[in-house]
Amino acid sequence: MRCDEVRVLLDDYADGALAAGGAARVDDHLAGCPGCAAELEGLRRLLALAADLPREIAPSRDLWPTVAADIAGAPKVVHGWFSGSWRRGLAAAAAVVVAVGSLLIAYSLGRQHSGVRSALAPTASPLAVPASLGDPTFAVAEAELIDARDQLLAALDARRSSMSPDTQQVVDDSLQLIDEAIARISVALVDDPLNPKLANRLAGAYRTQIELLQRATALPAEI
Amino acid sequence: MIGAANRGPAAEEECHDFNPGATPGIEGDVDALASTAAIPPRAVMMVANDRDDAVERARIGDLEAFEELYRASVGRVYGLCLRMCRDPHLAEELTQESYILAWRKLATFRGDSRFSTWLHRIAVNVILGHFRSAGRRLDALSGEDAEPVEPVVLTVPGLAVDLERAIAGLPTGARTVFVLHDVEGYTHEEIAQMAGVAVGTSKAQLSRARTLLRKVLSP
């Protein structure tokens, strides 16, 4: 056999995958060819190294909570905003929030006079988005967001008697959806407290909720 | 015979104790434990029985039992995911997806193979499914990766570090086949079946991987 013919068989030869006849011919060639013998030796060194590689590597964090949460059907605890299943879940939730918010606006516009439009217009965000949960101002900012939200919730409760049951239901459903998104982001932040995207998402969810409340409390009386 | 390729398709049940903090494989470590003089054979059998029991309990919906199986095997699954996809965050996600899928399919596990073998195969399929969804077919990966990832540096002393780095630098197709064949011990036929490619494709990718690795590792 020529060297080029042997070289293409060396992988199978080293793997013990050559038939007896073929292996014998390669043996004959190797016995008289130092170059091909060195090739085989190099290949075997590589395979020995590969065989000795560790086959267990411990992940840097506990992955079980996310697995358990998924299995149990609970909100997922995942590492980072870019984790696919979390991203897909939250994107779906966000889409629902937007859709329900739009329904609320459309529903209200359909029932109210044209003057309602200004009341439903987006309002300015009360607070700047914090850069990160690791930022010491984040806790203060979050507290202010929660305070603003609670004040608006109180105002909404005070106005419920002037709202139709249908409108109240739409508002409450929207608030609940945003609450669920806030809860999920908060859980994810516990696992990844320095993730600025999660922090921004949390602040964004609060702002969405506040804007919804501002619009709802500004609606003209229906009853 | 030299190399993992000669260890056969069930070779993943052997376990090299890489990380002292890592949990051992499931049944795979029983043989290794048995060879340890400090541990009496009866204790080894109890470990094996406990794991069999955990599989049975998990099959009927016992989440705590499944967590036992997870704790005992996550190092093997994560190690496979990390070595094949190179990205630690993606490896974590694929590891989680593997266990979630295993839980959902657990009722179909008949015990024809060891649980660790069955779980490992699920993880391989999850990883290959990820590659497929990302448009990375093994038979279309003769060139460089479309999305290069910073190679992962593992804390293994000596030449193994260089090999880990070299493996991480391989194109996806060559890396996948090398890890499955030469590290994990799957045959070309098994790889071809799991990846949906021809045996010849698997062989060609392995040859390419070995050539590239030897070139990188040669002094």
C-alpha cells in the first residue's frame, strides 16, 4: 500500500474498525514506514487524551429550581434575560399585556365620547429606568414606583362605583397580567441580581402598570 | 485499543472524577465505586438500589426522586452540553431542557438501558435539536461557524487544557462528532442516526476534527 492509501485508513485502523485483511495490510505498511507510524502514534496520543478528559463538569449554579418550576408548572426561575424559555414566556406575557391594554383602550373609546382620547393618551414615565438592581438607587426607585402604583390603585378603587363592571374586569385582568410579569421578573432577579436588562424590564413593567392605572382613573364616569 | 472510541456505545457510564465537588454519575459510578477498597460492596449495591428506586419513584411522578436523579447526573449532562455548545449559559439552558424533557418522557423509560444512558441520549438529542434549529446541520459544516463563540477554558491541568481549548475552537460539525465519538464513546452509526446524517458524514467530520486537533496541538 502507498502512504496516501494508508493515511486515509488510519482513523478506522486506530478505532479498530478495519476488517482483518485491511488491518493486516496497514500493519505491513506501518512496519516499514516511519512516517505513517508516526502519524498513527500522534493519532493515538490524541485519542488517549480525549479518553482521559473529565466527563463530569459541575454547572456554576444550581439548575434544579428552573427544572422543578417547569415540571411543576410554576413560573420559571432562570439565569438571565436571554434564557430562551424565559424569554419566550415573558414575551408572550408582554404580548398579552399589550393586547389587553389595547383592548381596554379600544373598548373604552368605543363606549365613551371623543373627549376620552386625551385621557387615554400615554403619560410620561414618572421615573427614569434604573440601570441595574445592583445600583443602590434601584431599591429607592422601585419603592417610588410601587408607591405611585399604590396611590393610583387607591384612586382606582375610589372610582370603581362610577365604572361599569365590564370596564372594571378589563382593568383588573390587565393589572393581574402585569402583576404576574412583575413577579416573574422579580424571581429572575433574585437569581441574577446584577442583570441590567431584568432590572429595566421590572421598571418597565411597573411603568406599564402605572400608565394603565393613570388611563383607567382618568376615564369619564360610565355610571 | 486506545481512546474512548474503543469503549463502546455505553462508555458514558464510566466516569472520570473531574471535579471533586461534582456529583457522580448515576449507575455509571457504581463500578468505579466498587473498585474503591474503602467502600464495601454492600454499600455500592445500596447506592445502585437507591437509584433504581429513585427511577421507579420518579416514573410515577415523585419529584423528589427525580431531583435525586438530577443531582446524581447533572455533571455528566452539563459537561456534555458545555463541551458541545461551548457557551456556559446555553449549556445550562440545554441541560435544563434535557431534564424537563426526560421528566416528560419518563413514563416511556422501560429500563432496557440504564437510566443514565437513556438520559444522556436525550441530552444529545436536545443539543442536536438546538443545532438544527440554529441551522447548523452536521453535513453542512465544513467551514467556520456562522456565529463564533469565545472558547471555553476549563480548569483541567496539563495537556487536557490545550485539548479542551482546541476542541472548543473546532467548527460545530467536527466538534460535535469528535465529542460524541472520541470523548463520549458513541459509534458512527449511533451518531448518524441521532444527527440524521450518513455514516460517511460522521466519519468525515471525525477525520477533519482529529486532523485539526493534531495540527493545533502539535508542538
